[in-house]
Amino acid sequence: MEDLTLALITLTSFVLLFVVAIFADRAGLEAADELTSQQPEPVPVAIEDPRTSSSTAHTAHDSHADVA
């Protein structure tokens, strides 16, 4: 009789552990879905073309002269 009781307790423990693991996994997936859905859309940024900008053009030689 003790063996049957021990087997039932062990089986019940594993079933409860399995159920808790499933609920925890679902909660984690739902939280991850909420986080990804709350991220804002990326904002487009205008990039200025250096060939048409009003700043003076520097050559590679000029940039080395500025550093030295």
C-alpha cells in the first residue's frame, strides 16, 4: 500500500510540475509578444549626399593634413 501511495504522490508531483511549466512557457511567450508589439516603428532619417552638400569638399590628402 505504501508503494502505491508513493507512486501516486510522485505521479501527481510530475503532473503538477508539467502543468506549471506549460503555464510559465505560455506566459513567457505572451510577454515576448507584447514586448515586440509595443516597439515603435523605425523613423526614416534623411541622409545628405556629400556631393551636393554646401560644405567644402575634402580630399584624402586634406584629411590626413588635418590629423597631423
